[in-house]
Amino acid sequence: KGYAGRMLRDCLKVCKSFGLERVLITCLVENEASRKTILANGGVYEKTMFCERDGVYLERYWIALP
């Protein structure tokens, strides 16, 4: 239904209003829906890293705020 994409777009507007130039967003490696939402909103993959605290692998994406 596109709810996640709309929520992310709204959050990015708030981040921009705070003066941020870019934001870092992470998602679990196996979470295809989140990955697609991040990419659809301009996410650029940085790397995958292991989060020791939670014992999971996370993908890191940066989104530039125009």
C-alpha cells in the first residue's frame, strides 16, 4: 500500500527541516521490503556490518537530502 515509503518521505522532510544534509538508515540483511523502500527514496548502499549487541547483520544506506 506504500505506507512505509510515505512514512520515510515524511521523516526525511523533518530531517531536512533540522538542517541535516544526509541521513543514515539501516535494515536487516534479510528485510527485502525495507531495502526496497530505502532504495526507492534515494538510499545509497554503504556496507553491511555485524551488530554485536543484537547479533544481526545490518545493511547501511545513506540518503542525501536535497
